[in-house]
Amino acid sequence: MKPKELDGKRQQMRETIAHLAAKLMAEDGIRDYAAAKRKAARQIGAPDTHNLPGNDEIEHALRAYQAIYQKDEQRQRLRTLREIALSVMKLFADFDPHLTGPVLTGTATRHADIHLQLFTDNAKEVEHFLLNRKIPYKRGERPFRVGDASRSAPVFALYNEETAIDIMVLSRGDLRNAPRVSGDGRTVERARTEQVEALLEDS
């Protein structure tokens, strides 16, 4: 096979994997880009794991899939999740809450969680806040990177009837340097309360 033909075949495979991964995320509840692309590659018997599409390619395919097959459902689901996110952000107003993840970027699927970042120099304040208001939660830790440094941050999982709410607690210094916690190392987009209000008004 000629190099040009080989490159074309690889590109076609990347596109096929990206579209299948997008479908898996939209329909089956897979939330992690890496897991979705690996499963998609296995399903089509892709032999070259070095030829997997990037997260941006899958996100583009996911937007296209939702626009074609889930337009009304996804639009309503996105609005519902943003409304819930806004109410939770107002509850945590003292911790400068920011919305991140697919609820912000607009690619939230029917299975998506809400992801928030809170900022305080004393993470225990958030836990005390939850305990004082008798809000049930589960606590964990999550690794992330700022610049070349690897760190971890407390994470609190909350739940309501509609969705899970994932809250990551960072220091106030991290407001200036957005952490990289996405699978491909990209800086995570985030929005303050007033920006989420504007998104809801625009929709």
C-alpha cells in the first residue's frame, strides 16, 4: 500500500473510532474520552492503538451526533443541568464556584454529571459547610497538574434526583493558573456564576 493510501486509511479509521466513541458517550453513558475511544477501537477491531483520535476529534463527533440524533432531548437536558448547577453554585457562593466540564461546554449527555470547582485556602471549610447543612456527600481525592507540578485536590460527590454533582476544591492561587485535569492535558474551561446565568439567558 502506498504511503498516501495508508495515511488515508488511518485517517478514515480515526474518524470511524471518533464517531463510534461519540455514540458510546451519547447513548451508553461512557463519560471518559479515553475509555470511549478504547472501546470503540476494540469494537471495530482496530489494530493500531497509536492511531486513536484525540479528545477534540471525539468532542467534535459528539456535538455532531447530538445535533442529529438528540437535538431536542440534549438541549433540554443541558438546560436542566445548567439550572441545577446554578442553584448549587449560589449555595456555595462563598467559595467562588466555577462550572466546568460538559455542562459548561454544551456536550452534556443524558448521563452527564455536573462538575464544579470551588476555591478556598482551607478545604475543610467546604466539608464543614456540608456537615453543618446536613448535606450527604462522599469524599475523595483527584490528581491534576498546574504547569509542570502534579498535585491532588479534595473532591466531594453530591447527589440529587437528576444528577450527581462533582465538586473539586482548589486553592485560591489556582484561580490564576487553571489546572489541567482533562485526559489530553488541556486546560479545563470554567465559568463563574454570572457566566452560567448568561448561558441560561441566551438559551
